[in-house]
Amino acid sequence: MQALPGGGAMVAVQATEEEVLPYLTDGVGIAAVNGPHSVVVSGVEDSVAAIDEVFREQGRKTSRLKVSHAFHSPLMDPMLEEFGEVVGGLVFNEAR
């Protein structure tokens, strides 16, 4: 992941998953559902900032996360092939 260019943003939002869904784009996704009224959106800086603004204007709590990358977002997709290669080389055994 650190090989990817930095950038993007992550914001915790006081909202339900259903409330956030209409604002997602190809560059922004839900990174986490932390509770019934608490989600994290992650992705392209401008789009995440726009979602942040929508919910702040509604009086909802939002909090920008201090991160180096927009983890759990479409911006991480370029690393999936290499990650798959690494995982493909692992040997899995039953726990003992």
C-alpha cells in the first residue's frame, strides 16, 4: 500500500450507511460501518470533502481522519494484483 501515491481522504460521519450511499462515486466508498449511525467514507479528496460538507450542514458530527492514504477505498485498487500474488504464495493450515 505504501508504494501507491499518497492522497485521498477519510472522514467519519454521523450517518447511516443508507444515508451516505447516494453520495458515493466511483472514487469514494464506505470504508467502515462503525455503528448504526457511524460510517467512514474514503476516497478522492474533493468527493470526500463534499460528503463531509453535506452532513456538517445537516448538523451531523464529522471528523477527518489523519491518514497517509485513503484506505479501504477505490484508490487502493491498483495494489490488489500484487497483494493477490503475495497471498497466493502463503500456505494456510488448520489452527492448532
